[in-house]
Amino acid sequence: MKIVAINTVDYGSTGRIMRGIAEYARQAGHEYYTFSIGHKDGRKPMEGHQYYLSYLGNMIHYVLGRATGANGFFSIVPTLRLIMQFRKLQPDIIHVHNIHAFCIHIPILMFGIKRFCNNTVWTFHDCWPFTGHCPHYEMIDCMKWRKGCSGCPLYKKYPESFPDNSRWMWKYKKKNFSKIQNLIIVTPSEWLKNQVKQSFLGGTEVQTIHNGIDSTIFKPTTSDFKKIHHLENKKVILGVALGWDETKGLDVFQELARALPDDYVIVIVGTTDKTDNILDPKIISIHKTSDQKELAGIYSIADVFVNPTRQDTFPTVNIEALACGTPVITFKTGGSPEIIDESCGLVIEKDDITSLEEAIVSVCRDKPFSSADCMRRAAVFSAENSFSAYIDLYETIRKKKRVP
């Protein structure tokens, strides 16, 4: 089979997923081509990958999209170039990932999909495809997307917009996304699948394929982190996120730092100078690890990984912690609870900080979850299992004779 995949970028979590699927598919004998916007530094794409939109073009789209609220209606010429690639390659399947970062002209993309391919797989990494604006709404419990967005409380949030165009965008998506031929939607969690089923895409086929992690990297790893930070006699509570704010539960860690006993220390990874300015002095802030192996070492020395996220589709940080033998405590939010079971962690009602504190103390004191059980649970969510499931999906499409 010949497959074309599109994502905003070729890096980060969604970029790694797209590239991982592509590599696995090529090993299985398929032709696989990936497309994204280019990098600021002008680097050349990897083999099998093309940049259809320059970084400058992305910035121009950002300015125009933000000014008008019509994100997804600029980058006309670059999107036409992308469609010409569809015409040249004649793919059997087009696999869409994220397209909401001011990077594509949606009507032209929809035309290209309809004109040059019979089968579409769309991985929803968040909720944007069925809302009028936002990728996430759970933080504010907004359910307008079920019947029609308007008066969006998040229109100034990513993807930023000056005017509120949520009503028009929701109607456009409803009219056009539901008409994509032979569409199969993939969600990383059952939670997101259930959300899709309540949307205007509820009649579309939806499958869940969990995101996975690289088990050759995330495993119990020796680290001198405790010695460097003088934590040898401390119980380490760990949090990891990219972009710490209220949605990730930064304020929860602030409260925990004040409430937990003195022999407990909180370490959060992924902070910035801005974060440091508001952090409780008892919290150890790590801006960025040198590589994923160093991060695995930090996961490995923690007594418990805590994820107080207030909105998330399927946070792989939970899996990374488990793979390193560390139990997980999470709020009952989005797809986060799906990652753990009774053998490796606890689920706490969102914003119940008293119960969260009690659970942390209980896990650190009684050690009810073994490293072996945590690792066993994480093995369910290996990257290999995830990528293999996508290849199985492609093969299923072929067997249904959607692919010649």
C-alpha cells in the first residue's frame, strides 16, 4: 500500500507518533510519505518526509488566522502544493494527524482528499476536529460543542484568535468533516472516543489505538539525581509536563508542597524561568533534561508519580513512569485513568487535593505497588503495540476492498 501522512510538525509527541508509524509501516513493506511544516532553522527533512509549508509561511498564517479567527483558511499555495503531491503519489490511504496549528487551508485539503484518495484515517490527538475552536474543554466543563459552539470562553487561547469565530467554525466542520469519504477516526483513549460519539461525528467509525512509549528508553535506570540534590533520605514526589500551568495542576503541587511532611520533596520537570518565579521554594524545578534517558533516571528514583492534570486525552508521562517501575496517582481526568489499574496506581477525583495528599502518603508509606507490576502494566502500552495496531488498521482497510 501507499500511504501519505500529514501533521503540523515532525517533532514533539504527535510528530514522533507520525514518524514511528511511518517507520514501522516501511518495515512492513508499505510505501509511506510524511508531510509537515518546516523548521525555523531551515534544516532539511529526513528521508521520506517533506515540508510543504515553510516556517515563515506558518508565521504568516498565524498572524492572519489570529486576526480573523479563520485558522485553517490561509496557506493556500502551500496546501495546493501538498495536493499536487497527492495527485503525484496517488495514495491508497491518507492519514491525517494534527492540522490546527495555523498550517493548512482546510477546504483545499478536503478537496484533495476527496479527489485523490478513497480512504482516510484521522488520528484525533485532541478535541479540535469537533469543536468550534478549542483542542481541550474539560478544564472548564464546556459542552457547547455537542449542539453548536458560540460565545467561546477559550477563543483567546490556543489556537489564539482575536474575534470569536467558534460558531462559524463549528458549522463548517460539521458540514465538511462528516462528509469525508471512508473516514475512520482513531483516538488514543476510550474517553476521547466517547466524546467523538457525542459530537456531529458520532456516526463515523471510531477506533481506539493507545499511544505508546519506547520501552528501550523508559525502563528502570540508574541515576545520581538523589545524590546531586541531597535527597537520599527523602520521599520523592514527581511531576512531569511540557508547559506547566493550572491545566497541568501546577497549583496542586503548590498546595501539596505546603501540606506534605518535611521528609517529602516534590520534583517537577519541564519548568521555565517564569514557572520558577511562582514556585514554592520547597519544590525542586528541573527545566529540561538533556535526553530521555536522563528523564528515565528521574522517573526511576521517584517514590510516586503524580499527575494532577485537569484536561488530557492520554498522557504518556503516566506510562513512562510505570515503565520505570514507579506507581502513578492521577486525577480522574480525560484518558489519564485508563493507563493505570489496581496493580500500579490510584485514581483521585479531580481537585480533591485532600484525598490526593492522603493517597501520596499511603503509597510512600505502605508501598502497595511493586515495580514489577508497574512495568508489566506499562508493557501494554509499548510503541511497538501502538504502531502495529495502525498497520493492522491499514490492512483491514485493504481487506474491505477500499484499497485496490
